[in-house]
Amino acid sequence: MERTRTNSSISDKLNSVTTIQRDLLGAEVGHIVFNTDTNQEEVYNGTSWVSNESGTGWATYHDGLITTPTIVVGTSEVKLTIDGEGSASLATQLPSGSAELWDDEDFLIIPNNNFDMYILRLDLTVDSKTGSPTAITTTLDIGASEVTPLIPIVVRDITTTKTTPFNISISYPVYTGTTFNANGGRFFLKVDTGTVTIGARSITLAKIHSGR
């Protein structure tokens, strides 16, 4: 760290390094650098380099309803897709160091670090249903499968007995660990009987704490 004195005050300028240069440093606990590859401040905790920024922020992603205008949900798991092409999508308030919070091609949450904390909200519109389903099950899964939940961490059942069309809103906090950080988080949907057809859908993610 470079330290300069200006008008009797002291200001610090972090050493700017690439990830490769950082890993070659003989770092001690508390050593801080600015990583030009990740564009963020990082601190060495004695084992690894972790983000040293508060990193709070949020984004909302809405499906454009063009490529996949509806999702038919039956009694087998189906992955929730949200392409982020909807006009209400907004990603101008992202946390520092985050390119995005949602992958709109693989349709999964993109955490930054272990032990990040997020508040997430899913909004779904049920356009129609068949066979009198009574509940839709939403599963947040951190396994690597694209087709079925392998490591479910949050499961919510929401009633579907209302007259269509109607809206479903689900909100809860979630924190990330090593597996979540490696695989991201996917949502799967299913109903107890019959089918429901999902039209408009969106996810809003707010990062409220950055892991250390």
C-alpha cells in the first residue's frame, strides 16, 4: 500500500495488481490490494483472498415473453426461465464487482462470494390451469443439474386454487456457501396434479451483505 501526505493529511493508495500478481505476493493476514481483473478491493484472510467491499445492491429481471412466452408446469420438475428481456428489467444498481446477479442464458442466480446474503423475490402470473391443481411447489436448488433439483435449499408451496389469471409473489432471504457459489441457484417448479401455465415472470435480487 502506498501512503502519501497531502496538505497534512494522509491518504492511502492500494497496490493495483492482477489476480496472477496477487497470488504471487507473500501476503499476510490483513494485506489489501485492488484487483484489476475483478475491479474490486480484496483482503487476505490468512487462507484466501476475499472481497473487501460492502458490495450491496440490487437488480430486477423480467422475461420478455417472446422466446418462451409461457411455461407449462406439470407434476414433474420444470426449470424456471427468465430471459431478462422485459422492459421492466433494471440492472443499474448492481453491487460493486458484480457484472450481473442473474444469468439470463442459463437462468440461475450468480453469487459473488461465500456467505453473501440476498433477499430474493419471484413474481409469477398463472394464466391458466387444468386438472384442478391445489399448489405449486417452487424449489431453489444449488446442484449443477439443468433438469432436476439435486441440492434443494428452499422449498415453498403456494396455493393455486384461485381463479385464473392470478399472481404469485414469493420472497425470502438466502445466503451463499461454497456449493452455491460454485453452481449458482436455479428454480424448479411443479404442481401436485394437473398443470398450470405461467406467463409473466420476474426475479428481483438484493444483495444486502458481502461475505468475508
